[in-house]
Amino acid sequence: MLRNKLSEAIEVLQNGSIVVYPTDTLYAFGANIYNENAVNKIFKIKKRPLDIPLPVAVPNFIEMNRIAFVNNNARVLAKHFLPGSLTLILNKKNIVPDIVTGGLNKIAIRIPNNIVALELLVNSGPLTVTSANIHGMKTQGNIKDISMQFGDDDVAVYLNYGILQGKPSTIIDVSSKEPEIIREGSIKKHDILAVI
């Protein structure tokens, strides 16, 4: 069943629709980052202000390098912790539409450690990976509760991977010379400092 849904999700993403997919932490809204209408729809259905950037998921380091300027600190952290619940903030490349990053020149990127997410990303390219909730509200851990918050026209496909209750990812800004931990999540500060 999930296999059929995955094929459907890949198809609708190419057509500019929205999917809800599992990550290694929580369920996320996915839109093709190169489709500005799809990205705008994410902001609308989440009721999220346009100036708050959307994090992006990629399937591998090659794709990360395609959309951002990857420096040595980012390479070291990616090698140790990705795929996993680490989000790296890097300087974005022009290929990424400004709507994704709230007009900023930085982009938050992660490689989720979830087989469904990775297969989706390999086949569809970079996707938004913002939590599947109304902005400011708690993210529900199951598809039934998530789908009740949104209309039939909001989300084209839900990929059900059971109950997800992971801790949010750790966010670290490695866009400049000195890395800065923005949010400590499931990967602890001392683990990051040990690596860099």
C-alpha cells in the first residue's frame, strides 16, 4: 500500500501538489522547492508568515552541494550525522527561489534518516521539510490527526508510516567561519563540538 502511495506522491509533487511524508523526527509537508506556487501553498495551509524560511530536505550530499555553498564544517558534520536529525544552515545558491528562504540568502538543509523520505527525495528532488501542522501548533504524530486539520484540497497524498514522535532536529548555522548552534535537538551540543 505504501509503495503505491509513494509512486502517487512522486507524481503529484511533479504536478505542484503537496504531500505529507515521514521523516526521522515528525511528519512533514513536502513541496517541490523549485515550484514557487507549491511552496506558496505550504505557507497558506500552515498559516505561516512568508518571512519565516522553510527548511529543505535533500536525499544526499551531492544534492546539498547543488543548492548551497558547502564549506568544510558542513562537510564534517554531514559525514558524522547525516542522514539524521541535524539541520545545517548554509549560504544558498541562486537556483533556490527566494520564497523558500523568506528572502534570506541562507538555507536550512537536512537529509532525513527515513527510508520513505529518502526514496521520495531521490525521485522528486529537494522538498520542503516543514512540520505538518498549523504554524505555532503542536505537530501530531499520526496521519489521522494531521489530516483532520486540513482540507481535501490542501494535501494530495499522505504517506502513512505509523506513529512518529521524534525530537526536533538540532539546527546549526555553518554559513560563516564560526558554527553557531541555533537549536539543540536530538543531537547534543557536546556531540557537535566533539566533531568540529
